[in-house]
Amino acid sequence: MPSLGTTAEAVVDTLIDHGVDTVFAIPGAQTYELVNALAARQDRIRIIGGRHEQAVAYMAFGYAQATGELGVVSVVPGPGLLNAGAALLTAYGESQPVLCIVGDVAAGARGRGLGHVHEMPDQLATLRTLTKWASNIEHVSEASGVVAEAIARATSGRPRPVAVSIPRDTLAQRGPYRVTGPRPLPTPPVDKERIAAAADILATARNPMIMVGGGAREARAEVAALAEYLQAATVAFRGGRGVVSDDSPLSFTSASGFERWADTDVLIGIGSRLELTWARWPDRAPGLKVVNIDIDPEQAVRLTPDVALVGDAAETTKALAEAVAARRGPAPDRSAEFLAVKEGKAKEIEDLGPTIEFVRAIRAALPEDGFLVEEVSQVGFVSSFGFGVTAPRQFITCGHQSTLGFGFPTALGVQAAHPDRAVVSVSGDGGFMFGVQELATAVQYDLPVVAVVFNNQAYGNVKLDLEGRYGADRAVGVDLHNPDFVALAESFGADAYRIDEGDGLQVAAAKLTRTTAQAVAKRRPAVIEVRCALGAGESPWKYLEPASRKGA
């Protein structure tokens, strides 16, 4: 039997039927009906409000990345949508399933330029530049089907954000509707001929390397089995951290992995854009063979590999491992060799000084199953290779968008998804101020994120770059006048602490470990301000974009 109700009720019932338990939102005039429908179903779905549309969209992004499930955000049209745009773009780049439900002006007013509140000339066209798929909902009878289609698009193939735009009068429209439930998500069949071709290449590989990205997060066991059999150095840059635990001798970061790159004769990409190998690492070995596994047919062939395998990472990697085993025996154990490389790199990166010491201090305080949310900052950059990760989705990243200010609001979404686990965000003073108002959200909704803010009173990375390229007198617009972060945090009702690097690096690092552990244990929102100098220690970019060693 169909239900009788509003378009908004059909939308919410469909979300619930698909297992959605949280909507991050800032209500407004064009979404009142949606809020009303959510409020009527608070026993099955909750709404978490925020103080800025960009922030609530990042919360949905964080929820999605930490769970692998759909994150949902609702905003008003026009300025609300554009405010959320940075987070949608980040979700697109990082391949995260986010559904954005956007209100709109009345159906008959769209495109007429009448000057309605929050009107855009063509909202749907704008949405389509930011998402994998977007559609209007025009009638109550189609609402559930459109939402179900959006969810299927977001979560199938390469996950990415999607959007539905709903006029305010359509949201209020009443009529019969049937809820469209979840549908099976097909995956491409394993291509046995291409598997055989890839296995033939690997049959004679002496120094294979596996590079894992975010697309390998659900293929942990399969990747580990292939890596073990081949004794392949397995490298993760950002999204793939933890697919192979850093406790394994086979797990390499972007910094330590470069030590193996020049000798690599076969590269196996699994759910990765292979950014390190085409954009950051020089010294590609002549004759290198590339096998690339990706669910996205375009991504699989983008870098013209020798063999492209389009398919689910787990299924395809398993099939490849079986085909390799039919052609060769297991490779001799290289644990001692690999551990020596990793230990050498761990010692080398100590030249980073305060940044690596602070990253290690936070790692020492955070429970093994805790989450670290990086940020566009010196400490954030170093965390991509200096922070130990033992499982997928524990290192939360903005990926190649490098979105300044994403960290703290994203961490709130991670915490909403995992209320019983520790979440720490690391930000610079500049990036933290993009979302500082969300301390109110953290306190209001009891989201006990610990925000570590490194205060060097500058957009530090940009300042160093400008000074290095053009001279100190050209580094303008980068120095920051900051508030008292402790007093500011306390004014929101959060706990607050201060650490000063001026007391001595080892003293400050030890205090950061103790303070982070204390804040995590209290299970309250907290800010830890770390006052630090800019430019102490070597630049992380020597490890993120290493120089060629040919002829060295």
C-alpha cells in the first residue's frame, strides 16, 4: 500500500529505508518541510545542525569517509549550496559518498530571475559541476525513486557525491508515494584474460611495488595476501593509509616508499590515482611495467598502464593473487630488508624537528583505534607519512583538493559516526579559524573531538613558500592576528589547554602526549593550542616531493 504524505516525508522515509541515521543540516525557509519530516521521525533519524553550510557539508564528508557509508547534508539553495561547495568538491576528489539535499525556490519561479530569496540562475547545472549525478524532484510521486537513484549512484562504482534539488512548494506537496528501497549494487565481472596478462607480468617480477589508495579500503585482506605472496613493498599516500597496517614490514609510507621506487620493476595500483608515481616521484625505472586495478573504467586507463583491470578491488585483487600463485611460488621473505629501510627513513625524518615530534606525540596519546583528521598545515603534511596507522579509515584526509579549513568540521562528522572512539584533528591557526564556530556544535551535540591547533601566527606553508621564492618583503597577506585560543574555546564551553614550544621541544612534545591523552579520556570537546615557531626543522616537502637521485 502506498503511503499518503508530503514529498519531504517521502524523502525522509527513503533515507531511513536505506539505513541513514544522521542528517547534517542548516535549516532555512526552502527546507522547512524537510526539517518538519525529520523532526517527526527523530526516533529513527537525527539531525545535527551547525553554524555554517560548509561545516555541515564537511561533517557529512567526515561521516562518509570514517564509515564507508552515505553521508547526508541538507542546505538552502543559492548561498547555502555555494557555501557547501568546497566540501562537495572535496568529497568528489576523495571519492566519498555524500548526498546533498538542496532546497530551491518555488517550481514556477526557477529560471525566471524574479529575485526570490536564495535564487540561482540554474542551480541544477551548478550541482552537476560538483557531483557525480544530480537531479530535481518535481512531484511527490517521484521523490522516493529519485532519492533512491541518487543513493545508488553515490555508493556504486566509484563513490562520489550526488545531489537532489527540491523546490520549496514541491517539498510541501501531498499525495500517495511508495518508498523505493535499496537495490543491489553491481560490480564489473572479473576479466580472466586481463587477469592472466597481469599475472604473466608478475610471474617474473623481482621488485614489485603495490600502491594502494582509498579505493582499496575494503580490500584489506586481499591486498595483504598479494603483498605477502610477492613480498611487495606496499605504499599508501593518504587515502590508502592502514590498508596494510604500519606494523607490517611490507607497509611503506610515501616517504619510505620512495626508497624502493628506483628498483621497482612492476607497479600494481589498487584503488589509487598513482599520484606519487606520476606527479611526485622522479627516477622511474626504465621498462617499468604497470598493472592498475580500479572500479572506475576511466581511472583504470588514465595513465596508460600495461594492463588495466576494471573491477572491485577485493574481488580483482583476489583473482590476481590466485593467478599469480598458479605461475610462481611465494617470494622469499624480505622483512629484515624492508624493516631496515623503514627504520632508516624513520631516523632520517627526524630532521623535520618539531613537526615530526608533535606528530609522534599525538600518536603516542591516541588509542590504536582512534582517528586522526589531518589538515592543510605543516603538521598535517608530516602526518601523511609520520603518523602510524594500523587500519583503513583511521587517517582522515581531504585528498588532492588540499582544502584549507576542512579538518575540524570533518572531525565532528567522524565523531558523530563513531561516538565511542577517539577523534583528534590537527590544524594550523589559519585553517582552524575557518570552522572555529563549530566548537558550539561540538558542545551542543556532545561531540568530544580534541582539536590540536598549531599556532605560528601565519598561513605558515604559504609564507615560507613566498619568502623562499620572492623574498621576505613579498610575503604579504599571510601573517595572522589570532585570538586567545584557550579563552575562545572556553567561551564555547569546551575544555582548553596551552602548550608552548618555547619551553623546549622535548618538554612540549611530552606535554602534548599527556594533554592529548587527558583530553581524549575526559570525552569532552577540547582545544589544545600549541604555540610554535614557523620554519623550525626541515621542510616536509623534501619528503613529499623528493628530488631525483640520479647522478647523486
